[in-house]
Amino acid sequence: MKIQRVTLRVVFLLMATLISGSSCHVARYVWWNFADIDDCRKFPANAIQPSSGSISLIGSVISVVPVVFDPEGEKIADFDVFLEKNHTVAFIILRNDTIIYEKYFDGYNRSSMLPSFSVAKSVVSALVGIAIGEGKIRSVDQPVTDFIPELKDVRFRQVTLKHLLEMRSGIGFVEEYGNPFSGMAKFYYGLNLKKYTLSLKIKDSADRFYNYQSANTQLLAMALERATGKPLSAYLEEKIWQPAGAEYPASWSIDSRSDKQIKAFCCINARAVDFAKFGQLFLDRGMKGNDTIIPLSWVSESLTIQTDSRDSGGFPYAYHWRVTEEGDFFAKGILGQYIYGCPAKNIVIVRFGKKAGKLSWPKFFREICRSL
């Protein structure tokens, strides 16, 4: 009976797609269904080249993290088994810029390409800070229409880059992966992302409410491309990926080979060690050795609690980063992708998996930091 219901649902959606004649994203949604860890291979993408002088992250790798408890206070007998049981495919701990733990599960390894999902939002935020530092953007208080004047809803003139960074723009956008007719489905599976973005409308006054929406990040990305005159993937390669010493090539998915609009709200595809280097960059206040990659002022501002915004887990939301009252920060993706920084212990933790499960990963990372 359950199989029949699923089949009928699929048939209904396919018929709806055929009738509408214009909902190609619905057919792609039905075919691929919910986002998964293999999505880095589903979409066309722009290449991002690694650093020619990259230095591999190495260190004294330990096999078990000592005296670690889960978020419920239970002591973990076998750290590796615990991670694998909780659907993890890659887990890295850096302390003092050195790997102390690195493990892969379920057939994955150091060279396995992994999708970032919304971890990419924190990368976009960093690129905004770099563009401001270079004078390509005056400040976060500029209206988004300074860069994208063709937005159809004139109320966007009241929406600033800061509103977009803080998810307080007032855009009417449904952030729902389970609905093939939602705005999120159009953005993720559609073939004309620019068209969808320019058609966005305002629902509430800017800065009135926090509402997590990928549309905010896509608008930021389009503003960045206009300000810098470069595709976002090229700007990332030049300003962060290569200067930070990325070890592997990466890519950033696009909507289609014809439009080539980068899906900035989600889809950086890279290796876990290079995501760890990005986290270390923020832990080092934007510095790589003696070189400033991200302005210190931006690192501080983007990790500062400035509003009453709280995400679904209750964590304060800053400039596309979650932060904690203890001073930690993290980037988060829908399937439990995390880059977690703990400045007090100089620790970076990277976790990628097939799903997040029921574990509170930020609380677990905090416990790891306490134990080391």
C-alpha cells in the first residue's frame, strides 16, 4: 500500500509537470528527489583550481579522541564507531593548525569530493568581506539594487547587503526541500536561476524578522559578481582557495550549461581537508602566515552577534555564520555538513555525512573542544 501511494504521488507530479509545460525543476525533483551526498556529481559546475604551492595538512593523527561524551552526557566507548553509526563519511580535527584526527567512513577517503550545501553560504560571506576590503563594495549598508537594479520588486531598494547577510531581508521565499513547487525547488533544480532570482518579491519590511532563506545568499552572489566583474568561482579561486593553500581542485555547481549561473547558496564541491583550511582561515583571523586573505575587521564583524536572530537550533545567526555565546562559530549544511571553529582552544572540526541524524552536532563539537 505504501509503495502504491508513492507511485501515485510520482505519477501525479509527472502529470503536473507535463501539464504546466514550464516546470522542468519539478521533473528533476521527482527524478532525483531530496538532496543527497551525491549531488556534487549531478549538476554542471565551474572548476576551481588548487594552489600550486599547497602544503598538505599533516600531523600527529590520534586514533581516539580522549574522554569524549555525547550531548546527552554518555561516555563514548569507541569514537570511530560512534561517528560511523551517526552517518559520518569524513571527520577532521585540527588543533594549532595540525591534524590530530582524520577518519573517513563508508568507502570515502581524503580525495573524495563532497558537496557543501549551505556551508557555501559562509564562503559567500567571506567573499563579500574581501570585496569590501578591496573597495569594490562600499559597505554592507549599500542597497542590493545598487548592483542588481533590474530586480522587479521596487521594494528591494530598501534591502541592503547587511539585511541579506543576516537573513532579515523580508523576501517572500519558501525554504522547503520537501515541496517540489517551492522556491527552494526552483532554485536548486531549476535551469534559469537568474530568472527566478530577479522575480523575487518582498513580503515584509527589511530588518523586521529573521527568516533563513537561500534567496538572500543568491542575491549576495549576484551582487558580488556585478561588483567584481568575475564569476563567483573565479573570485573564490583567486581570493581564498589558492591563497589559503587548497590541496585539491574544487568546483561550484551552476544552474545550466547555457546560463552558467552559480548556485551560490549551496553548491561548492570540495575535499574535507580544504574545507578545514577555510575554517582555519577564520580561526586565524583571516591570515595565512603573514598574508591577509580576509580583512580582520570583516572576520570580527561577521562572527559578532548583532541581532536577536536565532536559527532553528537556537544558535545566534550572524553574517551567514552561526555563533555561540562561548565565542565558537560554525557553518552548517542540510545533511550535517559542518565547519566548526573554537578560538579558545584553537580547534577546527570538519564533519561531512550522508545525513545529520538526531545528534546535536554543535553540542558534540563543543564537548570535543572541552576534552582536548
